[in-house]
Amino acid sequence: MFRYTVEEVLRRGTLLFYFIIASIIILILALGIGHPVNDPDAITLFGSPIPRVSEQGFNMIEFLLIQLHSLSIFWIIILGMFGVAGLVPSMLEKGMVDLFLSKPLNRAELLMARAFGAVTGIALNLLYFFVGVWLVFGLKAGVWHWGFLSSMLYVIYAFICFSSVITILGLITRSASISIMLSFIYTIISWGLELREHGLYRLWDNVVYQRFLDTLYYLTPQLNAMLDNSTRVIGKLPMMMNVPDFTFMPFLYSFFPTCFLFGLSIWYFSRQDF
Amino acid sequence: MEALQTLDLTKHYRSGSFTKKNIPALEKVSLSIEQGEIFGLLGPNGAGKTTFVKLILSIVHPTSGSATVLGYPLGQRKLKEYCGYLPENHRYPAFLSAENTLIFFGRLNGLPESTLKEKAHALLETVGLKDWAKVKTKKFSKGMLQRLGLAQALINNPKILFLDEPTDGVDPVGRKEIRDLLLSLKAQGTTIFLNSHLLSEVEMICDRVAILNKGNVVRTGTISELTTQKLAYHIHLSSPLTKEVRERLDQTILPIEYHETSLVVTLHEKPQLNLIIDILRSGGIGIEDMTQQKTSLEDYFIQIMKGENG
Ligand SMILES: Nc1ncnc2c1ncn2[C@@H]1O[C@H](COP(=O)(O)OP(=O)(O)OP(=O)(O)O)[C@@H](O)[C@H]1O
Ligand SMILES: [Mg+2]
């Protein structure tokens, strides 16, 4: 099931799209980055030199990597959602689910193989992009930026947490489109909860309401916080001076809700009649 | 040991997320199926045939009652290892070829990787899809999917095979092939459990049948038990009946169906046949031909359903 799901995910149109975009970006970088003939220490992008440290005093390479990183997580969340949200509902389709459930596998195995197959499919795409960009920067510019490479792991972790939400939504709604919509709403809620002190708190000045938002924040995987933090692994730009430092906390906090959601999914799935 | 035994197996579906309406699908079904027989479960639409099979394979959970397959209680992994299942309206991942579909399901059955490809090809050959091995299943016609489904159900050499409307959508030649296949499986000792409403087919291959109506088993028995109870004779006459002969026949108070130059008489006991013949002969009416009528399973089924529902 696991292997089959990975294959299915990689064949999805949306992820092929991601794959193509990633390839184009890697290709452009590979062609564009080089050293000027006279100075092996400097780096050029399409002929124009990139100073390692700009006049404003920030690391241009890191700036570029952060941009690429943000771009990549934006796409992977959007495309990943479209590519993966249909997987559980499609397994539950009439005529298909009967076949799967009649096999000597218990339902927990079946569901987890599906969920983690999906994550693996996404992870392979991320791996391709991150390693590709990292190699280009390393080989062509001599910048082996380990922070960039390791930030990938945080993105994958964040996607696992996200997939626990997608899985349970797919299981309950049994519909790809509705679960895409709801997971999208979840990403917005996650973002809203992250910024609750500046936004949602102000809507209603009530302690109970505010504590409710706090509870909700800690009860759901903190997708937004995790993605933000994964960016901070790469480096910090001077213009982001007021942004807090990287912290493991959202990753840690998200671990429990993720396990809880997967557990709930398994429990729900095991009780269902098909 | 029985291949399949159920005791008071009951299923009430709960439908509607909020209303939780109770839909009784199966009521205290107790069946016992011997190893090596072909057993047919018959019944009109919505009788609960599919539900019964789904209960056995833990696709739905029983409301009450219990069952064992080859001695294993419901829900055990071992139980499913011995089962093959062809669901109704089955569907396959559209992006896999016929060959890969079989390999995929073989893997889910936990079969060793090395034997899978060979096994898949052998089965595709058996069900007549040899030339379609590399074709994606989304291009398959209904009958071809049905054949693939059958191959899929056989991938793990099941000891007991559950088939839900196996010949649905298959052409007459294909049906014959499937029947022959089932008979050859039976010869190898496979127990076959068949859901169907194609009674003529069931009649041809099943050893025993159970008739299900609204979730209740209304009859069980061998085909011959269910079909030859009636002593009905179709008598062809050389000339039309005269009024006088007809009156005398009516006096016998046997149920008689009159046609232009023939009649169908249903007897209570065999010697009554002589009485009928005497009446006809003495009235000067010759007998051209006489055949004993068997109730077909279909007649029997319709009769039962009328009795049950009317
Ligand atoms: N998942 C379900 N949820 C609720 N009710 C169901 C479900 N599946 C079946 N039923 C109900 O259970 C009853 C029996 O259905 P089942 O599918 O077992 O009948 P069947 O004998 O297989 O019919 P058919 O010959 O049409 O295949 C029907 O009244 C049906 O409406
Ligand atoms: Mg049915």
C-alpha cells in the first residue's frame, strides 16, 4: 500500500507540476550562477556579480536561499494539498475500499500506509528541489549551505503534521474537494491563530474567547509557526531583525496534536462500515 | 470442519450522520457451508447478500452474532489470508495495468515478491486476458474488469472464494468460461460462495443454495431438493378436449392448466397419473407425448417470493 501510494502521489498532475517548476528553477540557477573569469572568489548571477555581503550589510546568498525556500514551501503546501487530499477519499471509494479491506491487513496499517505514502511522495519532491538547489550553489558557487539543506527536514516534518489534518478530513468527508477546501481553511486558521495576539484577540475583548483561541492553537498542529521557523534555519536577514530566533517549540507542540489526529483517524476508520 | 459457519449473524446499519436511522439488513442468519462445495446465496435486490459477505470479511461490523471461517473467528488476519473476494461494482486504480493490478493485490496479500509476476500472468491467461496484461485498467470494458476481478480474487490461492455477482456484465461465452473455471476450482477443493440473482446459472453450478429475503433466510437446501418437489406433467393430446372429458377431469379436483391440445396437471401422488390417462383414453383422446416438468429454480424462487411478500 505504501509503495503504491508513493507511486500514485508521484504520478499526480499537481506534483508533476511542482517537479517541473523545481527543475526549471534548478536549471536556471545552474546556468546562471558562475564565477567571473578573473576572480574565482566572486559569484555572478547571469553575469552580474553578487556581492557576498551587500551594501546594506546582509548576506545575498542567504537572501536568495530564503526566497527560494519560501517559494518552495508555498508551492508544496498548495500543491501537496491538492495532490494528497484525494488519496484517502479515493481509497474509500465504493468498490475500491471493499478490495482493500478484504486483504489481510488491519485498518490502521492501511490508513497509515496511505498517509505516510503521501508524505513520502511529497518528501521526495522536496528532496529533489532542496538537494538540487543546494548542489547548484555548492558546485557552481562554492557555497555549501547546510542550513538550507537541513531546513528541508523541518518542512517535511511540518508536512507530516499537516497530513494528519488532511487524513482525518478525507476520512470524515470522503470527498477530495471538500477536504481540500477544509484543509485550506485550516491553513488560514493556523495562520490566524499564530497571529492571534495581533488579529483575532482584537475582534472580541473577552478572556474566555482569548483562552479558547490559545487552546485551539495548542491543540492543532502549528503549521504556520513551523514553516516560519523552517525558514529561520537558513539565516537571518538584517531587515528581519525584529523576527524572533528559530525555536523548536512549534515542532514539539505540534507533535502531540499530530499523533492525536492520526490516532483519532485510526479509531474512526476502524469503526466504520463500508 | 466447516468452511464457513455463522450463528445468528445480524446487521443493522446506522445511516445518516445525525439521525442514526436503523436499517435492518440481516436478521439472525445461521448458515453452515461445507468445505469444497459451491454454495449460492440468492435473494432479491436489497435482501442482504452483499452485507453477508462484507460481514464475513470484516468490511462491516456485525451488530450481533458470530461467524467462523475455517475455524477462525471474524476479524482475524489468518481468516482473510484464506479468502478471495470479488466485490460487486469493484474498481481498480486506473493508472495500473492489468498485470500490475494483480501484482499490487498480491502484495497486499503478503505474497512473496518473486512469485507474483508469474502468478499474475498465469491468472490472466486463465481468465482470458492474456493479451491485455500491459493495458491500463481504465481502458477495460465491464466484462473484462469482471474477469480481472476474478483473477484478483484468486491471486492468493484462496481456500474459500466469495463472489458477488461474478458474471455481471460478462457475455454468454465468458459466463460459460467462468462457470467452467469455478467447477475446476471446486475440483481442486476450493469452497465457493456465490451471491447471485441469475438463478439459471446458480442452478447449473451450485451444490446448495440459501434464499434470503429482507435479511432472513427463508429456505436452504440442495438444488434438487428445491426444484423437483412438484409432480407436474405436461401431456400433449392428439385432439382437443371434449366438454365431457373436461368435466370429468375437473371432478378429480387436481390443479390442471388447459391449453388447446395439451394440458399440465400437478399431482399429489404418482398413481393419480393413471387416473388422468384413463379419463382421457376413455373419452377417445389420444396421448401424443408426456413429460414430467421440473420446477426451475427460478419458478421456485418466484413462488417463494410471492408467498413471502404477498
Ligand atoms: N453502507 C450501508 N449503509 C446503510 N445501509 C446499507 C448499506 N449497505 C447496504 N445497506 C442496506 O442494507 C440492505 C441490504 O443491502 P445489500 O447490499 O446487502 O443487498 P443485496 O442483497 O446485496 O442487494 P443486490 O442484489 O442489489 O446487490 C439494503 O436495504 C441496503 O439499503
Ligand atoms: Mg449485492
